[in-house]
Amino acid sequence: MPFRFPVKFEIPKHCYVNARVLKDQFKRIQYAEHEVTRNALKHIARNTELAGSVRLEAQLQLAAMPKYTSPTQIRDRCVASGNGKWVIKDFKLNRTAFRERARAGIIPGVTKASW
Amino acid sequence: MIRTGSKRLLGLNLRLFSTGPKLFAAQKLTPAELLQQKTQEKLQQQEFEKSLLQGELEYKPKYLSENAVKGSGTKPIPINVELLKYKPIRLPKTHGHKVVSMKFRGYDETDINIAIEFASRAAFYLGIPVSGIMKQKTEKRLYTVIKSPFAQAKSKENFYRTTFNYKLDAFDANPEVVDLWLSYVNKHALETVHYTAKIITRESANFVEQLDSVSVEDVKIPEGFKDSNDPIMSKVDELLKSDAFKKHMDQ
Amino acid sequence: MSVVLKKLPTKERLLQAKKLSAEIFGEIWNPQSVRNGAKILRAPLKGPEVVKYYGTNDSMPTFKDFKEWFPELKLVDPREEIRMNMVISRKKRNKGAPKKKSS
């Protein structure tokens, strides 16, 4: 079976893996790799001291970069279930995964609230 | 000030239970007597230092109680082990200049207490005066999640995460001793506690004159973006020199 | 030793001092606050943090790694065993996954 991503990368070992997690991991790696180039182009495009044509060229090149190198394509997913919705950032867990663990008392410091 | 019916009883109680400095036992000495006492202390100190340099030390541990440990021979518990039962002893401040303020942060209060007591005991044995264990504000962060895995979004469940904060200040210590203390605490740091230490250093009044005597090689001045190896700036230079941008730059 | 200021220095003089301090501390001198994209240069790179979200593979070995390193031990993952048994039993009852389309 052919590798479905344009570039080969290491599959994460220590979290729940499904197709969507893999896709996200691929985007993360690509973003980290191209971050310097993107920021350099962005710097040229936003620098008003440079000539207009140079800035336009930089903006065009930035827009022509693959979509998977963009930071806006990255979405935090649940580490335990791969879910992309309702993920609590402090724990990297989806609401159901979080509730299960919190009720079992696995997450340090988290208890059922009562007031 | 506590007022009781009989003065005598209070005095008795004080004598029985006070463990602090003897307030009432202070004797007034004449200057000659004081001088004599001081010279004697000095001589004793010198003798002690001499004995330290000569061969092996004589093992004479001090004991708080004479209870023998059950099951492990006849050896009584050394005083520093026995003191673990009590609050950490503190040394009095000499000048009151704050040197370090340590912060302890974590989700488990007992772990933080172990860490902070360890630090203050270590400070006592290193001769650093420290403040008492100060509790800071406890943070509580609330998380409200939907109870069911699907639908029925009205019924929710609340959780909170409590983060405990503690503080410990150290005073009047040499920077070298402070480094020793902090590295010792760091060596035996607990994984569940987050330690931060703010170290305060003082310069002498003629700091400006000292700066003048420092050569250029000793001081590292931060460099700007242009000549440094900042990755983005070097990439910008590289891009601007490429063919795609060159034609625009020439215009 | 101490010098008492009789009056405030002029605006030009203050600007000069600010420029000098910027030169010394390697900051970008931009009094007119022209948009020169400096804030993009100033921001730290986020990439290394972003990649670590799902954990680093080198942090800890997994069961599969041990199996690979010590094949002579014939290690068996009990959870994987249970899963395989379930799949086999389901297949026996004709409840297994459908066959792939062949064309």
C-alpha cells in the first residue's frame, strides 16, 4: 500500500493513532519545517520599507506554498481518543476522555467540584 | 499578653514549657568579664578548628531522647533524624537582606510540604536563615463538561483542579552558599513539585568604577538581527538575493 | 558625585539617548514606528513546540520495541492477544469485517 502523504514521517507511538491524528501530525511536521521560510516571506510582505513589487512577489510566493505548511491547518486533537472537538487544552483530552479519567482520579489535582 | 489570676502559676508554666531563648536569664556582665568570655570562646574555637585538621573525627552524636530503636540493636536515633518529627529549626536573621525567594507549586499538598521542609532543613544545616513556610493563594480552575457522551447537553458535571502555592525566603547568605543550597535542593527535587527560585544579588557601591575596568572581551553585547545568525533574517537575505526578487529590486 | 538636573533635557537629546541605548542593546531603532515587519522577526519560533504535541517517540520504548529487540524472548502482548482472539471468534460467527473490493 502506498504511503498516502507526500513526505514520509514518523508515526507517533505514545498516543491514540487514527487517520485524522496522522494527518494532523503530518501538518505539524511540515509547519515546523517550513516555518522559517514562511516567516521570512511574511516579513518581506509586511515590510513597508521595501518596494511594492517585492512585497507583492513575497505575498504571492507565500500564497503559493502548500496548504499543509500553514499553521491555521493544525488542530489540537485528543491524545487518548483522537477526537478533534471539545478538547480541553490543559490536559490535551476530549471532554469524554477527560471525564472518565477525572472520575477515576487519574489526573493529578483534579477532583469533582462541590460548593 | 495572657492574663491569669495568679502570677505565680503563669511564671511556673512559662518555665515548664518555654523552649525559646531564655528571656529572663540574661545576665549583665562587666566589660572585663565580657572580654574574658570572648577570648575564652575564641580559644575554644581555635582548638576546635585544630582538632578538625588532625586525623579522624571523634564520633560523638548528640541525642534528644535516650530511647533505643526497637529491633535495630542498641543504637539510639541521631539528633538530626529525631528532629524530623518536629518543625524545621530556623536560624535568626543577621541583617534581613533577602537573598532567595523560592516558590513551590504542585497539585499535591503533602508532596509540597515534604519538599519545602527538606529545603528549610537543608538551609538550617548550611547556616542559612530562612523565613517560615508561607502558604500562598491556592488556585482552583473549574472545568465543566457535558455528562453524557452524546446529546443531553443540559446535564453537566463540574471538576476542578487545585494548585497549591508555597513560598520560602532565604536571608543573609553568601552567593556561594546559596548556590550550594539550591543545587542540593535541586538534586533531591520531587517530580510532582514545580520549583522556582528568584535569586537576588547585590553589587558594591563602586559598581560603575568596576565596570570601567572590565575589558571588551569580558562583556558580551547582544547583537541586532542584521549581523546575527537569526534564522528568519538569514532566510530573508537569501530570498532577497534570489532571482525571483532580484528583478523587482533592480527596478 | 551626584548631579542634580536643573531642567529636563531637550527632546532631541532624549531621542539621541534612546537611539544610543537601542544600538547598545541590539534593538531595532524605529522612532516613527514604521511597519517594518520587525515583530515577525522578534517572535520566537513555534515549530518545535507544535511538533511535540503528540509526544516524542524517543521518550519511552513501547511493547513493540521490546518485541523487536528481543525476539528470542517471544514476548506476547496480552491486550493484543485478546483483540486477536475476539477477531477470530467474530469471523467464526460470520461477523467479521467485509472483504475488500477486488477489481
